[in-house]
Amino acid sequence: MQIEATIAGLKAKRRELNGSVGLVPTMGALHEGHLSLIRAAKNACDWVIATIFVNPTQFGPTEDLGKYPRTFEADCTLLEREGVALLFAPDATEMYPEGETTRVVVGPVAERLDGASRPGHFTGVATIVAKLFHIAGPDKAFFGQKDAAQVAVLRQMVRDLNFNVELVVEPIVREPDGLAMSSRNRYLSSVERKQSLALSGALAAAVTAYSGGERHASSLLSRAQKVLDAAEGVRVDYLALVDAQTLLPLDEAEPGALLAVAAYVGLTRLIDNRLL
């Protein structure tokens, strides 16, 4: 596996790759969820380019940029084992040189769910992903369903800016007990780890009701809310039933609707979702 830290270096290496290229953007602290994206990219494309970059523009002033887990050497071992051809691992000054001011503002969809809770977050996400698309020139880019709001924002950006790249969304990878895998799970104490199961449990309660014929959003959300209310140490940020493309709330559930939750377990903010 070749590692590049500069934009010029990545562009030069990209020109040497004959065949289709799959891009897997990450912020490192890799887990099985990330590796599932690498495997999907490897199966679909001739070459895989992975990125590790903790993007400062998507963190708010009170968020966890400084303590976000960084495990670069271990990440490199995992990526090499999975057969990644090229890793792009720039520093912040490479991606945001002095004097740069341009940002990608996607619009209303970026102000819903996580965008409402974390103002400016998706502007940072869209900007860095647009940069990576431009630099790496992938045929396909791979993202996880766990970040469903991010997926909706990036789909809008790709449509609006006519990027010649296909977004591929892979299913959420979960721990055996149902917790969605996340780099931030490392923050959880043993007690908080148990409390965090309320998120997947709440979604499961609503999905069970939906499978039983319930279609009213208020009833489905009420089922989920009861599970969250019964859990100690869990503070809900949002719980919503929305259209998966626009992230607008639905009154009635329909196939393909997105049931999404974000909550703080202790000081750690976790997200999860289910597609009906």
C-alpha cells in the first residue's frame, strides 16, 4: 500500500491507476464498518483509494476535534491487510491552505437532523468530500448507511454539482448486541456501553410495530420514545421518521422511509437509523 500526504502526490499516483477506482473516505479509528466499505469497493472496482483525514471544518467549537481517536499505524495495518492500493493521509494545512475561503453549502437538506443539531457540520462534510472527489477522481465512492443524513446531503451535492461519481451506500455494521459500530464507541464506559443499546432497541421497537401494520408516524415514534425514556443516562437529540432523500418529516410511514435517532450517552453523541 502506498501512502500519500500531498494533493500533488495523490493526483500523480491516481494517473498511474488503470481501471476503475473506488474511494472510501474516513476519519480513521477504523472498525469493521469501515472495512466493510473497503471490501465493497474492492469487489466493485479495480483499485481502492482510502483516505484518513480528521476534517476540522465539520466539527463545531465545542465538539470533540481535539480528542477524536487517532490510530494511524493500526489503521494502516488494517487497510494494507484489506488490499488497499493507495492511502491519502494529508494534514489540515494541505487540505485547507492559508487564505482558502471556499465552502460547499448544499442547502435545506443539510440543515435537517444532524444538520440542525450541528450547525455548519454538513458544510464541512460537503466541502471535504467535494475536494476528495476532485483530487482522487473516483468512479464510485463508498459510504455507510449509519450516516444516513450525510448520505442524503452528499447525494444532493452530487446531483447539483454534476459530479461524475456513483455513491454506493453499504448497510450498517453492528456489534453482536445490536449497537451500530462507530469510532466514538471508544469513548463509552462499560456502563454507558450498555446504556447505548437503547438506540438500537428504540428503533427495533418501532420497526416491530411497523411490521405489525402500524403506519402512523406518531405511534411509531411513541414506541421508540418509550424505550429511550426507560434508559438511564440517555439524552435524546432527535428521534424522527423522515423521507430518506429530503430528510423531511413524514406523517405516515412508507417503504424506504428513514427512522433515525441521535442521543447522548454520557458525553458521547451516537446516531443510528433503520430504513423501513
